[in-house]
Amino acid sequence: MSDSGAIAITGANGYVGSTLRAALAASGYRVISLQRSAPAAGTWDYLPYSLEDGPAARLPGDVAAVIHCAYDLRARARTEIDRINLGGTAKLIRALAGIPIVFISSMSAYSGTRQIYGRTKLACEDLVAAHGGTSLRLGLVHGDGDGGMIAALRKVAALPLVPMLHPDSYQYTIHTQDMADCVAATIAQPPPHRVLGVASPRRVPFSEIIRTLRATATFKSLRPIPVSSTLLYRALSAGEAVGLRSGFRADSLLGLMHPAPNVPHAGYWAERGISLRDFA
């Protein structure tokens, strides 16, 4: 695969980005990490990059595709979120000069989403589509390593008393290895769809996710506490409004409360011979 050119990845230090960096490198690609500071000597190739400013220099001529994973979760105000994440995506696209882009989106991005994160991802998808790129909406990523939303939920699951959302709440999920296979397939052969879901098609109940994660953290039996999602959201929002920062954002809770209704083009990966394992 290395003969096909290099792959550049933004957000390569994050949970998803670092997983993709390792998987693509193991498959023989030369991977270039687009990040703020240089990694340890000899670790991997890199190019100075930030969401706010874009790449500090022109991408090497052998870059065959850019995977855009970077997203700044520190911003809370909608104007700042748009300036950094949406504006940053626009700057990156302008710097590509025709290089194909694969945007790492989220299953939180769907028509009618109430989540700011999902709305921002939707807006970024529009920019990517206009460039002729592909957006991959990832489900709840789990498997090798620990980071992102699954790490936050693991901490919740390990609490002595575990707050439990509405019984009907669910998530679509994707294993890290399957995610990497889908991204690699997208690079090798761009799909006919501008937006694709990357998630196993079964709706996994929130209670099942919590019970599974708790079993990896403690032998103590689960003591669920039914809570009002609406009241919890209001409490988190009120705390954030006065500068309090908990381990869980109100906007993230909103995504758990109102998941996507379906996985876009759910059968595409099976047609490509890629099997997406179930969370169970």
C-alpha cells in the first residue's frame, strides 16, 4: 500500500486519530501526523498544523488522502465552536489543492439533531461534500485502547451508584478495528455516497453498554439509579454556564438522549466484504 502514497491525519493524537494512524501504518502506508508540535524523535512523520491556522506548510506531493479527525471539544459557545471547528475545516479544505479528504464525522450528525456537536459535524460534512470528499459517521467507538466517549462512559459505569437514562435510549457502536477497515477501504476506493454510517446496525440499549463496561471495571453488582435526563442536562448546562467543568459535557448527554434514528447506507460495508461486529 505504501506505493499508493502517504496518508495525512489531523487529530492524530486523539483516540480515533491515533487508532487510525497505527492501523494505516501497520498496513504499509506512510502516515503523516498533522499536529501542533513534533512527536518524539523518529516516532512518526509530522507537519505542523492547528485547527485555527491550518497546515503550516504545503502538504508533501505524495499525500494521496487526508483524514480529518481533529475537533476541539474545549470550546463551549456556539460562535467559538463554529469559528474553530467549522472554520478550521474550511481552511484545511482550501489547503488541500485537490487532495481527497475523508472527514471523520459522527452518528450524532443527522437531520434534526439537537446537539451542537452534531450540528457542527453536519455543517462540516457539507463543506467536505462540496470538495468532493467523503464523510464517515462513526458510532460509539469501542475496542482497543480507551478514549473518547467510551472512556467517559466507563467512568460512569464504575460509580457506586450509576445514573441510568431512559430505558429506550440506545447507541450505534463500532469496534476500532472495523472502523479502521472502513476508513482504509474508503481511501482505497472512494464510495459513491458522500455520507456513510460506520456502525453496526443494531441499536444497543444504553443499559447494555453500561453493564458491559462495568463488568470490565469492577466485580460489584450494578446499582442503577433512574434519573431524569432532562433534569441532568439542565444541571450540567447550568454548571457550565458559571464555569464549572465536570467529566461529562451537557452537549454529550444530549447526544445520548437523542441518538440517530438509523445508520446511513448500513449495507454498504457488507457489500465491500467488511463485517462490522456487534457490541455484544
